[in-house]
Amino acid sequence: MKYQKITFIIFFIALLCSCIDKPCPVLQKLDKSYGWPGGYFQGDWEDYYICARSYNKGGFFDDAILALDKAIKQRDKDQWRARTYGMHFVDYFPHREKGYSYFQKGLFHKAKIELETSISQEPSDKGYFYLDQVRKQMMKQTIHTVSKPQLIIHGPDEIWTNKSSVIVSGTVTDNQLVSKIMIGSLPFYVQSAGKHIHFKKALFLHEDTHPITITAQNLLNGKTQK
């Protein structure tokens, strides 16, 4: 009877230990450590997210994906200022990080799905940036001729003004996705590359005649300048 009790206790302890999450493994590269930074590991979504971001930073993309899967299983949605406990918040973007991991592995279709999921849940400049990089690589695999964007300027190419500012506007169209617009030396903010981009920008000029050069570029670096 006593032997049975001891056996049961040992079995219970072994079962309990098997249920406790072990910290993410620490991986080494060029004398630097990546993974769990140390301290108490609770095995919650934040812990796995910390590990995954560290793995991505070190180039351990398979390990990052495994850690992100565990984080997503507990908390699925990307979110600015996700509450961890009390008044402690972190920016939590597991789908974006997973998309980045797939992108670095060259798995562009999987990367696109994760990045689009991230943006649909919580838009971010970083998410749009990597989605554009994924689209660029996917187009490179299928497109062999680079197009030039079609640029329509709403107004004259040269402006004479005695006002403190003038408005320059127009439209750029390209099936290879417009990614960059320059108005003179000033960039126009394009959050995400698209087939049709409308631009409008106020220029502050001194009284004189001012030639305005506008440059449009697509994801494959095709350019048009007027």
C-alpha cells in the first residue's frame, strides 16, 4: 500500500511537470543569444511573443514561427497596446511577425496571408511595408517587363505665384502598384502601394516662377517623371 502511494505521488509529480511550459530555448549566433531573455517563464502569449521577436531578430525564423503559433493560440488578434496585466500594455503583432518570418524564408504566399490578416486586424506602417515587399517579390516571379506609371497632373507643370502656398495634385496609375511619389524634392506619403494613387500636397513657395517636377515609381522600380 505504501509502495502504491509513493508510485502515485511520483506519477502525479511527473504529470504536473509535463504540464508546465518550459522556457523557449536560447539559441546562439555570433556570440549573441536569442530566445527567452531570462526570468520567470509563465508560458503565456506575451512570453512566446517575446521569444518570437528575438528569434526573428537573430534569423531563427522556424523557431519564431513555432513560438508565434503558441502565442496566437492564446491570443489571436494583432493589437496596439494589448493589456498583459494591471496597467501594463505591449504592442502585440504576432501575425505581422509571422508574415515577416515567412517572407525571410521566401514563402511569399504564406507571408501575404499573415500580413493581410495583421493589417485587417490592426493597420500598421510596418505591416504595409512588408506586404509591399512580399508583393514585389511575387511580381518578380511572374512579371518580366517592367511598366511605367501613368501620371496625370491636375494643373500646369510650371507655377507662378504670389501666394504663400499652392496646391499640387494628380493621379498615378499602374498595375505594378504605385509605391513612391516625389513632388520636387518632397516625398508624398504612400502608406501602401496601389494601382491608383491620388496625391495632393501644399507647397510653400516664395513669389516667383517655379517649375514643378513630379516623379512616380512602382514596386518594380519603373519610373515616370513630368
